[in-house]
Amino acid sequence: MMKLFGLDPADATDKLQAALERSVDGGSVRNAILHVDAPRLAVERTWASGVADERDGRSMRPETPFLSASIGKLAVAATAFALADDGVLNLDAPIATVVAPDVLEGLPVAGGEDAITRVSARMLLANRSGLPDYYDDQVHRAADGAPSVAELMLTEPERRWTRSQLIDYVREHYTPFAAPGERFLYSDLNWDLLGLVFEGALGRPFHQIVRERVLDPLAMTQTWYHAFEPRPAEVPDYADAFIGDANLARAASLSLDGAGGGLATTAADLGRLIRGLESGRPVALDHLTTDWTEDAMSRGLDYGYGTWRWRPGRIFFLARQLPHLVGVSGSTNSFAYLTAKGDVITGTLDQGDDPSRHVRFMLTKVLPVLQRAKEPR
């Protein structure tokens, strides 16, 4: 799989650019961005390819923002641990101490009528609350056959969602997945509730709290919560984002994008997020990468607190020489990762039809090149 000879950093960057350009096939993937920050190679570059906006034909550029989907979970997790470090939030206390009873009443959790009162913020962060997921029904479908919210995004793109409506949708259609703390299920409902936990603890909208704790301190000036904040001045509009042939970038249904995602951002800003956490700002990435649920969603894919860990050798034995990746992915095939060699890889393929497409791109196109690149003497 991997040739033995090395690559000069300049050759490596040429290969990375070519790989990104080949990923844009004019069909399924219409645009893509790749940012690589590899200090050991003296390389920091951003490449872009494709059409950012099909309405006017605007080209994708390195500074073009994009919808990062579940990457926002990493910023929320960092906020939660920062609040805990400051004594503002007890991650192990029941969320019922700060979330209104009428919000939690009737939410489906196994283990008795009072089970929801045993759910903690730490369980939400680890996706181990026992609550179902309204967005993806691959593991746990609605009890009455109702469509997942992901399906409704496609069939009813003009439908607007509030957080309360999403929570009500779970109450109405879903049964419990497990008892609190027992099993892993990736669930956007957990993150909606974390937003409510922040608001109950501090009395302000969750997105303002994440901005104060993470986005502003890390100078992520090209990042904003697209459903709650105006686009920053002099920052271009974000790029198209597709599921199959449906361009949902400006659909009303994206109003569901809250504490479980919600960030429009750039590849460079995601690099700042990863580097900030690596250096302990606002919290150390190590705090979020403990208590792994191994093989959480697939072989070689582990989950911590708002973080993913990819173990290439467990995914495919011929990839065993590739370094582990720690970071987070989004359903738009967005990615933000730190490798075991200290390289940061961020970007997007802006296509949600195959959520693992970016993984194949990183494991077969990006990591092998970085692995072969020779460090300057």
C-alpha cells in the first residue's frame, strides 16, 4: 500500500493538491477544501476545488466557509469541560438540576419512570444517555415507523424546526434505546439537551456561551452559528452542501442545526480549534479523549467526549502503519483531526450521501502522503 521512498515536502503538497482536485468529480462531490498544518514538514497550506455556489458559479477558495455539521459538537464539548473547570457546571450531576422538568418529562429512557433524572451531562457528552436519536435511524428506528428527521430534511426542506419541536418529535415517535450510562448511541438529542444545560446553568443562549468560551478566545473570526448569528462582516457566504443531488445549504430545514452542529466555518478556523485544544485552550484535548467507547459506530472508530478516534490499522490491516487520528467529523463529510505525528488535517467534501467518503479520502489520499513526506534537516 505504501511505497518506501520519501517525498520532499514540495512534492507532498503537489500530491495533496492533486488528490483534492480529483475528489471533485463534477457529479457527486461538487466542491472540496483541504487544509494541512504540518510543522514537522514546515508545511501549512489550504487547497480548494470546485464550485462553491451553483447559483452564480462562484469558485471554491481556501477562505470559503462551509457547513461543518457535527464538528460543532467538539466546540460544545470543549465548552462543557471549560465550564466544569471553572466550577460553573458539574458534569456528573443530573441534568434535571438545571433543565426544566417539563422539557425532560416523557423523554424515552429505559430504567423506570425516573430514569431521565439520572442522566448527567457527562453521559450526554459520551452519547451514553440511553436516549434515542431523531436524526439517524440506522440503529434505532422510530417505534411507529415515523421518518427520521434526516429523511424529513430531504422530503420537507422548507420545514422549520425549533429545538422544542425536535424534542417533542422524540417524545411522540420514539421508545427508549437503553438505560442511562449503559450503551452508546450517537444522538443529536444529547447535544440539544447539552445546549439547555448551558442555558440553565448560565442563563444565556448556548451559542453565546460557546462563542465566549471557545470561538472568540481561539480567534475563530470566520466561524458563526448560521441559524443564530449573522455572518461576520467581510466573510463570504458559505458553500453549497449536498445530500445526493439535493442542495440543502440554504434550506429552511437547516434550522434544526443547533448545539449538535450549527457552525459555518473555514478549514483554517477548524485548524485553530484543533491547535487550540492541543495547547490546552480552553481545555486540553486530552480531557476529551478519555473513556473511549471503542468501535463505537464501526470497526476502528472510537468515541470519547465529542471526539472521534480513527485507528487505521483496525479499519484495514494494510493501513496499520498510518497514525491514529483524533478529532471530529460532520455529516457533510467535513473533518478536523490531529494525527499522532502532530499534523492537523481539516476540510470538507460538502456531500452527505456517503458519510464515510472523507475517511477514505484521508486514509488513502492524505495520510499516506504525509507519512512518506521527509522532514527537512
